[in-house]
Amino acid sequence: MARLTTRACIDNLAQPRMFKVITLSEFIAKGTHSCAGSATHDDLLLWVDANAAKLPLEGLPIGGLFSQGKPPLPIVLEGPHVHSLKYSEVVNPGDVIVVDPRSSLVRVLYRRGANSNLLFITDRCNSECLMCSQPPKDVDDAWHIEENLALLNLVDPGEEQLGISGGEPTLYRDGLLRILKKAKACNGDKSLHLLSNGRQLADNFWINALRNIDHPSLMWGIPLYADNARDHDHVVQAPGAFTETLQGIYNLARAHQRIEIRVVLSNLTVHRLPALAYFIFRNMPFVRHVAFMGIENMGLAKKNYGQLWIDPLDYQDKLKEACEYLDILGIPVSIYNLPLCILDASLVRFYRRSISDWKNIYIDTCSQCAATTVCGGFFKSHSERWQSRGVHPMSDEQLIEYAEAFA
């Protein structure tokens, strides 16, 4: 599992800086065109391995050097040199990093080829969901806005997905709108998936603001945990949230935004899944996607285990009814964050391998399973306390039966 931070030696740098790491061959072929937005050669660190160290690189117009291990130099270039990483596997070519000479810390903000690249906006939130994996903090962290605006310049061009999340991103309204506008300007074909509880969107201000930006590849992921205010507001621990969230969803629709409804599966939500599916279709037939998601057992979820835990085997019938109802009515539906082996066979066609590549694991039982190439496994935070009694290795024969669903 890839780390996102490490310590390193950072020479010739006085203040924290953001860089993109680039090989010599990519620098020669693309230069700053390896970046989606506005970048200069000073924003690039040259990846120096044993072969590159033998080349005459003096005078190369680049921001600095990056070496995973001890520097195989002599190469003398002006500018910073990052080397001798404590964990050498953390950074690879194409990654965007922030290096801080004060703490000797290297943070990876963007990993080339990952399925989980994220623009993190804030730790603040106006809800306190019982299963929140990252409990909110009352902090002033608006500095994330400027960091993400700079990051958008350096990510790879091309059609991939970037997540936008928090906390609650809409709490920094003007900053978030700047990020959406910047993302469109840098590479409008790069899809954005923005997670929000939707409550701030109840303000009609957002309608024209989002219409004016008109990002062509933006999807909003909005959680809705029940078909009624009492149950939804209990899950998010915020009276009035159900009404605000619905108004926010309608405002997104008025702003011509694409909308996904997200439902975390817990003992508090699964018993009314068919009713929720019916509610979504009758009241929000414009939504583009509905995602049913297993719990990440971190943060507040651990504290609220007694309220939340239900073995997924015990809600397969409700999940099946909800998925098939939405599917028949033409609303795309997916199942995320559960091991494949516990799903009813009829639900396999809705299954997605979704857990981010840097925080998923496979437990000992999985070592004899034929399905690890299509199964998302478990969250890194997994424990036996949260494990279904139905977890088992799948055979080659079972996987063949499911082949059509994964075609």
C-alpha cells in the first residue's frame, strides 16, 4: 500500500514548494506540456537515477533534482535537490509533491495512474455523520484553496477523474468556485467528482454561479440516507439537514449539474432501502447515478459501532430490491466498498471495484480466492469486528459464472 508522505533530505530550498517530478525522456518530449495548466520549467524536478546521473545535464533549464536514494551525482544544477527518501517508493515520475525544508517532509498531492487523486478542500463540516471516517475539525484551513489551485496546474492532462472532498467543500464557497473555474480552464475534459452533503447548496446563489462556470465534466455526489427527515437527520446529526439537502439537490438540478446520490449502508439505513429507491425515483428522476456503499470503519464509525453494524448478508434482500427497482426505471446504480464474495449473485452486475488503491487490503482468507483481480477487498482499517460471516474464497468456477457481469 503506497504511502502519501515521507521524510527526505531537501537541499537548496528555503520555503515549501510544489513540484512535478519528471523523467529526462518526458522532459525532452513534453516539457511543461506534461502539466495540464500553466507551468514553467521551475515547477519541474528532474528524476535522477543512475543512468541519468551519467549524462551531461549541467545547464538544463529545470527547477531542480529528485533522487529516491542517496544522490548518484556529480550533477551540479542550481535549484533544490530532494533525495534520500526514508520510504523510496512514495514518489514516482509524474507525481506532484510538496516539499517542506522546515520539516524535511515530502507530501504526494497527485499520483500518476492512481484511482483516488483528490483535491482536499477542508477538515470543516456542518454535519457530524455517525459513520464519518474523518471527523470534522473547527479550523481555519482556507490555505487548501490556493494549494489546490496550484495543483491543478501540475496534474497530468487528459481524461481522468479527480475527486473534490473534505469535510464539506461548499463551506469555502468562493474558493470552491475558483477551483471549479480553474479546473475547467486547465482541462475541462478531466472529470471532477465533488462530494458534498448538499446543505449549503440550498442557497439559490449557487444556481447562477454554477451555470456561469458550466464545467462540462462535473458530477456532484450527495448523500441521502433515508426517505424521511427523522432518519436522515439522525444519521448526519443535524436537525433540518434533510430539507436543506433536498433543496440543494433541486438547486443543482436547476443549475444543470450532474448528480449522484450516495447511500452508506448501515443498520440505520438498510431497512428502508426500497422506500428510499422509490423516493429517489419519484422526487429526483433527474439523478444520473445511485451508489450504495459499505462503511469505512474509521473515525466516528468505530465509536458508533453499536448503532451502525449489520452483517451485509442480512440486508441482501433489501439491497437487491432497491438496486433492481432503480435499474428497471433506468437510473444507473452501483455497489461500492463491499467484498464481492458476500453479495447475492444477482447483485454482481452492480458491483464496482471501488476502494482507493492506497487504502485497500486483502485479508488472509483472500489468499486462496480467484476473484482478487475484480474484488475491491477491504479497507485498510478492516477488523474482524466489522467482518461479515459470509467472507470466503471464491473459486475459479464462481468467477467464470460472474464473467459476463464484469465484461
